[in-house]
Amino acid sequence: MLLEVLCEDKSSVPVLNHILQKILQNYQFVNQIHIYPHRGKGKLPDNIKEKPKSSTSSLLDLLPAKIRAYDKSYKDEEIIFIVVLDLDDQNLSELYKSIEYVFRSESPNKYFVIGICIEEMEAWLLGDKEALLSAYPNANQNVLNQYQQDGIGHTWEILAEVILDQKADNLIEAGYPAVGIYKYHWAEKIAPYMQIHHNKSPSFQDFVKRMCQVLNWVEEKRQNVKIAEKS
């Protein structure tokens, strides 16, 4: 079985790869994981049936067309679609429902999981203090302890201050791709130490819960098929 994972940037990849590998230790029927980062979050097109422009590269702009293509390509195969993205300043319920609508419209017979980081993926890194301090023993613990988990506002900047022990002003001034490079490097170093049950991020735990729920459904379905074949 295949997990097809779509995320908004490269800094999400180390975290998702590590966490999914941890989860899948209990689900041996998954044999492939593909993680595809995009160039930003973007927004869903007003008309989800419309073909995207060739220059389009952001996650949500491409999502409807990609799900249609995957549904066609994997028509007769087992697959779970996974989308992970930042909430930013959007409404959580509205964002979830809009992505859910795309899946139910474009691939109604396939499983899917939606993970929304509140407010950014860096919240998941800040949610596991033990992992962060293992990767960065000299991190600023005063700033780390003052962080309000899954709070709205300046999440990556707080992580930068924790790790670099200085305000993120210089990075903000440098802009992208410099910021993206730092984010990827931080995620790459912290992710190997992350433990699922240590993480205090509610949005992280919500993603894990949804992921395990779908995997349990698939496992139950596979077991029922085996019983039916034997009878």
C-alpha cells in the first residue's frame, strides 16, 4: 500500500518522514511512502475542475488537479492521500472543510488524511522540547518555556530565537530562500529525536490520531477481505 504525502515546503519533509515511519511500525501493510513538497501553500482555485496554469507550483493551487490525476493513476490500487499544511491566519474549520471537499469530489473512493499545523509546522518542532534540546543543547530555554503551544503568531520566528538565541530580524530581512534553508536545517536536526507521545502540540496529536484512524480502517477492511476469502 502507498502513502502519497503532499506538503507545502521542503522543511516539512524530515518531520513527516520521521513521524510516519514511527506510526507505520504498527502497520506493516504500508510498503511505500512518497513525500512531495511544493513551493508554498497557495490557495484552492475557485473552480476546482479548472486545469492549473503550467507555472503553478503551490500546494493548494495544484491539489484538485493532482488528486484527479492520482485517482486515475491508482484507480485499482490501495492508496492513502495525505495533505499537511500550515493554518497561518485562516479559519481551521473552513480550511479543513474546503480540502475535504476536494478529496470527496475528485477521489471519492480513496482514503485521505488532512493535517493542519497550528499555526505553522514549526509548532510541531516546538511541541517536543526533549527532541529540540537534544538537537540543540544550547537552545534558549527561557524563550522556549514562554512559547504558548500552537499559539497564533510568529511561530517560526520563536523557533529561530530559541535555536539562534537572538531575534529573527536578520533572517526576516534576508527573506526566502534563506529562511527556507534554515527551516529545513532545523527540522532535519530535530526530527530524528521526535517521539509521538512526547509532543505537546494539539495539532500534531490531531494529525497522528487521524492518521492512525485511517490506517485502522484499512487494516480492518483487509482483515475482513481475508476472512471472506477463507469462508
